Amino acid sequence: MDKIDNTKKQDVDTTPEIDTQEAPQEAPCISRRQLLITGGKMGGLAAMSMLLPPQVWAGKSKRSGMVSSAVTARTARYPRIKVGRLSALKQDKPVIIRYPGKADGQKALLIKLGEPALGGIGPDRDVVAFNAFCTHQGGPLEDQYDAKNKIMGPCEFHLSSFDLTRHGMMVSASAVQNLPQIVLELKGNDIYAVGVLGLIYGYPDNLLGV
Ligand code: FES
């Protein structure tokens, strides 16, 4: 029986040699700290775009020239509907309106808060309107206005609450999206609804069926 010659096997090994003298070039990368800072800024911008009303963006765009046209394009689809009269509103007495359509899910509360609010109209910037269904799982908020704290909630289903002075920002419990704010305009004594900030619960598009 022939012996295997290990010496010959080593002779035919064609594995390319790695030159350990020259380190491979590293791909450009950013540090974890840089990533966090960058991510934070981008996240903040994204959050702002959801929170701020078109009027605010329009005001900013005069300086930056960036965001105004996009917001205009989005709100231009909404109908302009008269939803109330300023003189008829009483502080902390919500009035039910429907916007942008007449469907039950588009029920909203028009409220004079008695203190300035982001997106508020009127001489005291305290008149706002919000969709009346929780953004978590659609819990009814129609009877959940808390006049003392100017919040909508707690939702009867899982206790979410929304700050009506800050664009309906969620302040507790399960919801992860702000309460959709109805964008209002004042002409004389007449209040008009002209858009919606945020997606109404259960709607892939707020204007579905309108
Ligand atoms: S449906 Fe309102 S908190 Fe869950």
C-alpha cells in the first residue's frame, strides 16, 4: 500500500496569502454619539412636522423656504366648513361638531379652553377643536373633557389622556399618537374648520367618504 506524501499536498496549496502588513481600509463610519445626535435631530423634526399646525409651518417657511409648500398641498384637500360662532361659545362647554365629514368617527369637540393653546384661535388664542376618539383603539372621548387640566381623558378603555393646549399631545397611558386637531380659522365671528392635523382613528385617510 502506497504511503500518502504530506509534503506534496503542501506544495499544491493555492490559498492566496494575506498581506498582514497592510491593514484593510475602513469604511467611513460615525460614532455612537454622532448617531444619537443626528437621530435625535431628525426625530425631533419628524415629531414637529406631526405636531405643528400648518399656520406654524407656514410662518417658519418664510424664513427657511422649505416646508410651506408641502403643508399647503396637504391641507388644500380639506373642505372649509363653518362649524360655529365665536360669541356662542362658553368657556369649558364643548360643542360637538363633525369634520371633515359627517360620519360618526369624524365627530369632534369645539372648545373654548379659557387659556391660550397651540393652534388656538380668537382674541385669546383659546378656541380649539379635536376629534373625539382616542388614537389608541378608538375609545370615545366625547364626555372626557377635563376642564381643570385642559386635557381630553382619561379614555375609558385604557386611560390615555391628551393635552389640548399642546396640539392634543398624549400625556399618559397607551396612546402613541396625538389626538387629531381640527385646524380652525376665524372670519369675523364665524369659525371655520379647514384641515386636520394627524390621522383620525380607524381612517386610512381622513377624507375617506367626504
Ligand atoms: S382606546 Fe383609549 S387608551 Fe386605549
